[in-house]
Amino acid sequence: MQLFKLKVIKTFILRLVGLILVLSLALLWVMLSATPAYAQIKTVNYTYSDLSDRDFSNADLVGGVFAAAKMQETNFQGANLSNSIFTKGMLLGANLSGANLTNSLLDRVILNRANLSNAIFTGATMTSTSLLDAEITGADFTDAIIDLYQVSLMCKRASGVNPVTGISTQESLGCR
């Protein structure tokens, strides 16, 4: 009887060791073949590019880099540009209507005469950015960092409500 118990215990231990070995190998295989989440994001880099008159309407450009790019009359209508970088970009007369620029960096960008209607700039940084004669109807600037002078100029012509966020342009700019 004791010999039978020893045989059962030995079989149980061997099966347990085998199971642990198989699970360890499976876990190792999963860990070695896993791709980090950041590696799955395809970032476009248009630094110093001339993108004038190009059509990026409805494009997925999340995290794109457009530093010092020339983008006069470029069409970004409905594009997802969240977390993008536009430092020193020139977007004279560009169409950004309905674009999502959440958490983007627009430092020293020229957006004069640009169409920003219904665009979302929530959490964007827009320091030293020029927005002269830009169409801002329905744009949402909630929690965006914008120079006070630009805010005062935009408050004079701010109107509309963003169709996606439901926030009025005046409210998002903190106009009085």
C-alpha cells in the first residue's frame, strides 16, 4: 500500500513540475513576443516640410510632428491631430475645421486666416501663437494655454458651440 502511495505522489509531483514548466515557457513566449503599447503608435514626422496645399482631411495623425513646417492653405478638416507638435509652424489660411488637437503643442505657430471652426483644442498649449482673423466659431479651447492678448482678441469674435464637446467658444476661452 505504501508503494502505491509513493507511486501516486511521484506521478503527481512529475505532473505538477511538467505543468509549471509548460506555464513558465508559455509566459516567457508571451513576454518575448509582446510589443510595447508605445511601439504600436505610428508617428508621422513632417519637420521642416513644405506641406502647402496638401489634403490631410479626416486623417489619423495622432502624435504627428509638424515642427517648422510650411502648411499654407493645407486641409486638416476633421483630422485627428491630438498630441501633435506644431512648433514654429506656418498655417496661413489652413483648414482645421472639425479637427481634434487635444493636448497638442502649438508654440509660435501662425494660424492667421485659418479656419478653426468646430476644432477641439482642449488642453493644448498655444503660446506665442498668432490667431489673427482666424475663424473660431464653435472651437473648444477648454484648459488650453493661450496668451492673454490672443484670448482678448478672440473673445471679441467668439461665438458658437462645439458640436462634439457641447462647450461654447466663449465659455472655453473664459470670456466675460
